[in-house]
Amino acid sequence: MKFSHKDSDKVPIMVPGSNTRPAMPKFMAYLILFVSATYVVYTLKLLSSPPHNCDDNQPLFRNSRLSLPQQPNTTSLDPQPPPPRTTLLRQTTPPGRSRQLGLEHIVFGIAGSAKLWDQRKSYIKLWWRPKEMRGVVWVDSRVKTRPEEDLPAVNVSEDTTRFAYSNRQGHRSAIRISRIVSETFRTVAGRRSSSGEEEIRWFVMGDDDTVFVTDNLVRVLSKYDYREYYYVGGLSESHMQNIYFSYSMAFGGGGFAISYPLAKAVERMQDKCIQRYPGLFASDDRMQACMAELGVPLTRELGFHQYDVYGNLFGLLAAHPVAPLVSLHHLDVVEPIFPNVTQVEALQRLQIPMKLDSAGLIQQSICYDSEKKWTVSVSWGFAVQVIRGVLSPREIEMPSRTFLNWYKRADYMAYAFNTRPVARNPCQKPFVFYMSKARLDSSTNQTVSIYDRHRVPHPSCRWKMPDPADLDRVVVYKKPDPHLWDRSPRRNCCRILNSKRRSMVVDVGVCREGEISEVRT
């Protein structure tokens, strides 16, 4: 390559005999420059204008598998929100609570005994609604049934002699009862509604001496997504029972619930699971053993009551936890919940307030008569206590020990919860008023419940204050509150409206802003 001094700052030219390629003609260089400039101008124009005739419902690139979100065509100077993020996750409907749960979505499996059927079926009649519920009572042999009785179907359990049972203190009927989950599932599984949705969402197990508050059962289960694995129930009142069996076990007599997919999983593996635990005592610990193999923990709900106690349930019911009452068990063992009647008659009376306001049934409220220096505890729909002196809410919300432990030699420290003595001072023995009547006042939309004094001897008291023995009855006004458990848990508040010589009038309802349980001075 050679350059002349004159043209040293210009493009080199070919010299004959050189190895350099021939110089490009000028018209070719101009042509390439023109084409490049045209392409750049066209590209800029394309990018600055929207696609022609673009339908909002059509993808931007029709022949591509990927559809990009179209940006809004706007000349506004306001900032525009970013396009929604795309996701590869499967979009699902809201959790189970967003879908209305009803009794038609629940199937009951009830453990029964042919020997006790004629006695125990009276409990089932109290809560069973034949036109709204589905379920099966499983017995060990055939029993006589009457078509006119409003009861669930009665089936005989499958033979379980092929399963090993080696617990010397128990009975092999525990195997039969534990398999109620699987047998009930096989009986009703696969039924769907007209929309094709799974008709069954929950399986609920209980004993033939268990009474359910079914509306509250629905409220509790509505909190959980029935499409996931859930094992819902309660513990025993006896600490020793929980230690002996497991604090991770739902005690079957108090009832427990299993979501549909979990019941399906249990049905597939339960028989093999049962074979691995021949030494277990009962049916519910076998169920918990299978739950452990599936990796599903107990979701504890305080409203399922095993009632592993003896004696009088008053202390437990009068200071019920802040949770909906779901079940009552061992009703043949404890005294009737109302005095001077049979247990069935007492539970029939309890159904009066249950129909008026099931969400508030047996919920405790605490207030004070400041003038008389009385403590008042209302267990709505069940009983009212009037106590001389001022007892703190912290003390009143503890159950008083009107009952005995399942292990009769055990003392009060053998409960799985806090308790308090019946009365520390003879003057503070409570005056109890049991619910006798209840109705709904349609003009005010308030329930009116009447509580009559239980006339039993009281120790003499020298305190110089009004005597609650002068009261004959307590009248409680309360508006039904079906959405009580849709809010955060909190006791209702009560207010003394009037306290005359023979009667007291109390208002119960949602606590007002700043309202607390205290003695006003």
C-alpha cells in the first residue's frame, strides 16, 4: 500500500501489483448508505406508533406462544400503573372460608353400640336434622330401627377379626370404631352436586353419647380450607389422659373433623396403618397414629368437649372459653346440666336458647353491681351467678371446681387448664340462677331469657352488704349475634340495668368503645 504526500489523509487507492482488494465503486457505497438510512427511519416509525387494528382480546404476536400485555396508549403526563405481573402458578379460588359451608357439606360418622342403642339414640335425636344432614351410625350388630324416628342410617361395621389387638386393658372394638372414617368415606364418597363440585367437604366423627351444636360446628369448620389436609378437634380435660394418650390427639368422644382430601388419604392407608399399632388402647389414638404417618398435626379447637370428668359440669359451662360451643360428651357420666331434670330434658331446655342465638350459647360475660358490690357472671342461655364482693375477671373466667377428675385420686393440679376453688370465703358462695325460659322479642330484635334462682342452703354471712338471697330471678336482654365469631375473640360485656328487691335486669352485648369489666365508683 503506497500513499502520495498529497493524498496521505484520504482513503488509500489500489496500486497495481498490490495484494489489496479492489476498491468499491462509489455508487455501491451510496446504495448501501441509502438502504441503511431507510431501514433506520422505518424502524423508528414502527416503534413510535401502536399496532394497527389491535384487538384488546387478541395477543400482540399472533403466531407466538407468548402473549405480552399491551401497554395503554395514552398521552397523559400522569404516571401509569405498571402492568400486572404474570405468574406460572395455577390460579385458585379463594380459601374454603370464602365458599359458604353448610350442613349439607358435612357427613357424620357416629360410633354406636347395639347394647346401648335404645338409650343413646335419645342424644342423637336432640341434634340430628334429617332433612339437612347426612351420616351413618356404625354399630357392632344389628339393632331395631323405626322409620318414623328422625335418625341417621344405622349400619353394621365390617368384620375386624383379621386385625391384631394386643392391649390387655382395652377392647378390640377400638379397631372397629377407628375404621369408621374409612367405612363412612367409602359409603358416601364420590357424590357431587349438580354443578360438579364435591358435595362432601368434611367428615365429622363422634360417639352416640355426644351432642353437637351443629351451627357452631359449621362456624368452626368455615375457618379452614376444606381442600387442604385438616384434622380438627379437642383434648381431654384430664392432664393425665392427655399424657397417657397424646396432646397431639383429638379425643373422639368430643368429636373431631377431617377434611375430605385427608379422609381420602386416610382411607387409602388406614388398614395398613392399624396393623402397625396393635398395642394401642383406643380408636382415637390409632387415628392419631395414622395422622402422624401422614404428617398432619391436630388443629385444636376449644369448643370440642370430651368432658373426661365426673360430677357437675357447672363450673366448666359457666366459665366456657371464648370459643363457640361445638360438642358435649360423656353425658351418661356427669350430672344433668340443669337441676331436677333428666339429662335429656336438660339438653332439650338448652336447645331453646340454642335456636335463638347459637353463636352466643353459654358465652360468659362479667359485670358488677357497683351499688351493692356484687359480682355478676352471665353464661348466656345457661346460668347467672351473683356473688357478694368484687372478684376480678381474671378469677371469674377460671372454671370453679364443681367436678372431679377422670382419675378420682388425682387432685386439682391434674387438669389441663386452670381452675379455682368453689368459694374461698363462705360469704362468696355464688347464688346461681338457671335459665328457665327464653324468647325473641320481635319488636326490639332482642332475646329475653329468664333465670330462676336455684334454692339451696347457703352458709350464714355477717358481711354488711345486700344479700343476693333476696333475688328471685334475673332477666337478660341480648340481641342475636350470628357474626360473633367472624370478629376477633372477645367476651361480650354485660351491664346491670336494674336491680330491685326481687329481680335484676341485665343487658348483654358487644363491648362498647373503651368498655371494660370493672367496678364503677
